[in-house]
Amino acid sequence: MFNQINIGIVGFGRIGRNLLRLGYDDPRFNFVGISDLAEAEALFYLLGHDTVYGPIDTEIELKGNYIHFGPQKVRILPGAGPGSLPWDALGADIIIDCTGRIWPRTTLEKYLEEGAKRVIVTKPPEDPVDRIVVMGLNNNEISIDDKIVSPSSSTTQVLALMLDILDKEYGLEKAMMTSVHAYTSDQPLSDSVRSDLRRSRSAVKNIIPNQTRSPQLVESVLPHLKGKISGIAFNVPIPDGSCVDLTTQLRSTPSVEEVNTLMKNISENSLSDIIGYTDDPIVSSDVVGDSHSMLFDAKATMIAAGKLLKTICWYDDGFGYSQRILELTKAYNDLEATS
């Protein structure tokens, strides 16, 4: 037996649509509403037709302002974010904010005032939240008192998992990350005026250096690593499939074989649902639709000068991340049920 989780999705972009695609046939989930500024017809169309993941594999139908999707009947509601809808009227237990906006905490609290028991925000806020959760790392620390939580970001999850493993096994001295990330929906197709001058350039014609908050977010989850991590991101002209290129200096430098053996064992045992492993010569498109948080690339492991370890981890920056969000909702629901 289990308690059904009533979920409201705010923002029906890539992450929001993935949540519904992944969770519609899970009896634990009851999607009570989707809030977005777009017309219901447009949201329905994009749910059924996805350039990256392909068409939906089950029958869906739009009736008025309801999407009928397998066993789900989900209401489409106009709304722009916190404070715009009475979620208590829909019985929502958890609101998942997928707007991509960085909301102040006081604004996110409006979801709670509207009747939600808990808020999961996919864009890590700059204001402190009750907990940042990386599944497979600190999800056993969650508390029933957590009201506003964030699953960090897809890149942060990869970085945090790898650094935690390497630190526990070999002792981390320093780390430098480069995220090679697919372009995102907020980048222009053609050169267009933006406050960030690099990101004003065409996403489909350029490799664009970008700042990343992932090292700082990892430090909030693993505070003993504070001051040891830095990094940069590059957005590249592909729609999906990203990787984290991580260079570390460790107290005890392992061999390439030792690192690969360690990661293979973890992927087959304690974190098999979170971490994948491959020794195939894969490329970015090979991880599209992969449900792991990261896929360790054994062929890319390198040691330089007997001191620097380089590892490559691939990830689908929308699919695996959405899977972890749904798992996080279950974890909090299970906690509620046993409290």
C-alpha cells in the first residue's frame, strides 16, 4: 500500500513535460494540474511531439482544458508562478516549479500559502532553501520539516556524485570542472541583444563559455570541500547530451584501472540506478534518454604527471534529472507516511 502523491507542475517546458512523460503511468503519482502561460493546445502538442525524445508512446487527448494521458486527467491552468493559483482547491501536495526562474524564497513561500505541503524548485534559488538534495548522496538526510527543496541541477548532481566518491576513496585536494552542455531554451538561435554578451550569440553556431553555479552548490551539499572546487561551462550546438570533464588532484593518486574498477563496482551495486558505466566509445547522442544521473566513461579516464586525474561523465540533462525529481517526491512522501 502507498499514499498517492498529488502533484502540481508549474512551467511546462522540457522538465515539466519529462515529469509527466516519466510519471503518468506510475500509480504513486496523481498530476492534478499544469500551470503555464501558453495555450492548452500548444502545451498538448509539445507533450506529444518532442524533437529530442520523439512522439509519445501512448494515446493522449485534449478535452477542453484537460489532458487525458493514460490513467491521468490533468487540468491545464493559466499561471505565471507562485501566488497565481489556489493549489489547495486542487488538493496539490507537492508543487514542482519548472519555470526556470530564480525566485526569491519569499516568493516561493506563496506556494505554501496556496495550500501545498512542499515545493520542489528545479532552478536552484540564490536564497537559502531548506535543503539541496542530490539523490544517491544526501537523500537519506531529508526531513519532514523541509518545505522548500531543490534537486540542484543536472550538472551539479554529476559533479557532487563524482567528487564525493573520489574524496571518500582517495582524498580530494583540488578540483576543476568543465561542463560541456547542450544549448538551452533561453539562448537565441541568432545573435540577439542580451545582458550577458556571450549568451547574446547564436546557440546553434557557437561554442559559448558560460558561468556555472555548480561548484558553489556542491559546496553547500559537501561543505568540507569548500574552497577546493572551481569550474566553467560551455554551451555547445547540440540539443541534448552533456558531459562533465573533471580534473582532480587527490591525496592518494590511483591508477586508471583502479578508478575504472571503483566506478564499475559502484554502478553495479550501491548506486546502480543513479550511476551508469560504459567502456564503449560513446558520443553525446548515446546518452539521450538515459535515466541515470551520470554515465561514467571508462575510456576517457586519464592520469597526467602521476598527480592529476581526469574523468568524463555523460548525462542527459533533462531526462535523468526529471527521473531524480520524481524519486525525490516519493522519498518525501514515504517520510510523511512513516512520521
